[in-house]
Amino acid sequence: MQGHHGPRWLPGGHAQTIWPALYARHHLGPRPRYTRERWDTPDGDFVDVDVLQGDAPAEAPWLVLFHGLEGSSSSAYALAFAEVARSRGWHFAVPHFRGCSGELNRAPRAYHSGDFAEIGWILARLRQRAAAPLRVVGISLGGNALLRWAQESGDSAAATAAAVAAVCSPIDLVAGGLALGRGLNRRVYTPMFLRSMLPKALAKWEQHPGLFDRERLRAARTLFEFDEVFTGPVHGFRGALDYWTRASAKPHLAAIRIPALVVNALNDPFVPAACLPRAHEVGRCVTLWQPPHGGHVGFASGRFPGHVTAMPQAVSAWLADHA
């Protein structure tokens, strides 16, 4: 995976982002099936967690996946990791960030890239049913939040998680956010995200009138404008720039005290290669994989139409080796 090269028939970061999500095979065997659990949160809300159906023994390891922005247990990468977990005989769970399980949550808050407190609460509950510390992977936004949890937890993280991995995470949120507001990114990906984010935020206003400036949000056309009005203020930040700066994992990678893998393709349209960390900028517990190809959570392999199982296999093998 460190030297991953995309198929010759799928050139470029945009193609390697879009095609795998829409058309490549997400699992090579039967589609993974989940059982949904609803957990009540301390603030009177709920979190939905999908657990892979199977016959893994009680003592088998647990693999936990935190999805990306507007993702879910049905995302291409989640299904691919579910299949890998099934093939290894592991338990597998996908906790949904609030509002991403198909039902609007009750509390004013939603989720964000630095949501390490929510990550910690979820992992602590899953750890109670596991025979050993968890193996945890976060995709994109979920990976940044996972790294922030590991950073904030320090030495105590080891009791909960044996190893963590962040895949295609915008660990420099300022660079990533600005990149999504320019050029083709702004015309293709930003409208895709806002198509689901705006209605959910407006529904949140109906639940909690006056929560934010509704008219300004309706006018939002970039993630910066959305985060400036909704994500930042609703979650205790002064605005988008304060949120992006304080939530970024990159400045704190040296604080991680458990094995951590940080995977970023150099042709990821969402995460500029220039903002990625170098080996001397991370601590001894952090491993960097920066393959030349892969796009944003694409990593297609094989003959047309390709499949997306190579990255989950490589990441799961790394987690197993370092747990």
C-alpha cells in the first residue's frame, strides 16, 4: 500500500476518487450484513452503531471504523473493511456520527472533525464487550477525529485501543478546507456534500429555532461558509477558521502514544500533498504511508471495473501486526 499505483485504466486523482466510490466492487463475497444498535448518549441523544453479523468467537478482536463526512456503514470503504473483518474472523462495528444513520438526532449538536470526546465515549463502550483493546480505523473526517482522540488520551489510550489508523484524513483542515473551495473541487465535491448537509442543518434549526443564522446558512456555497455559520458555532468554535485550526490533528502527531498509521495518497484532491507531514514531524508511534496514487479513499485495484479491498486488507494487516 505504501507504493500503491492505480490501475492504468484509471488515471488521476479525481478518477481514482469518484470511480471506486460509485462503480468498483466494494466486496468480493456476499454483501456484509449488520445488526443495528441504538445507544443513548449522556446528553439525552442517541448514536446508532452497526455491528457486522457473523459467528466470530467472543474472544476475537474487534475492528471499529469511524466513517467520513456524510458517510455510513453502507459507504464503499465500510463494506470493504467489513468483508476484510469477516474474512479474518473479527468482530466489526461502524458507529455513526450523529445524523448520519438515516435519522436526525435530537440534540442541537451534530458532529465535526475534532469530535474526540464522542470518539472516546463510543470506544469506551465497545471496549467493555471486547476481550482485548480495539483495532480502530478512521476514514477522512473520522480519521482526523480518531487521531485527535489518541492525542488527547496520551498514555491512557492503550487501555482502549491497541492501534489506530487514519485513511485519507484532512489532518491539516485549513489546507483541506481551502482545497475543497477551489476549482473542480468546488464544482463537484462541495455541492455533493452540501446536498445532504444543508437540509440536515436546516432541520436542526426547526428542532432548535435560533440555533444559527438560517438565512446565512441557506446562502452557503462552500464548506467554509457552512462551517462558519453552523459547524463551528454550534460546536463551541468561533467560526470556520478557529474550528479548522483547533481540530486539526497534524500539529499534535508527536503526542500519540499508541501505534498509529496515517495513510494519505499524494494525488488526493481533498488533501494537498504539500500539507502532509514528514517523518521528522511525527512521533515514534506514528507510521506514515503516502502512496503516489489512490485519490480520496479510492485505492482501486485490479482489472476493470476494479475493486477497493486492497487498502482495507493492507490497513487491517498493519493493525493486526501492531496490536
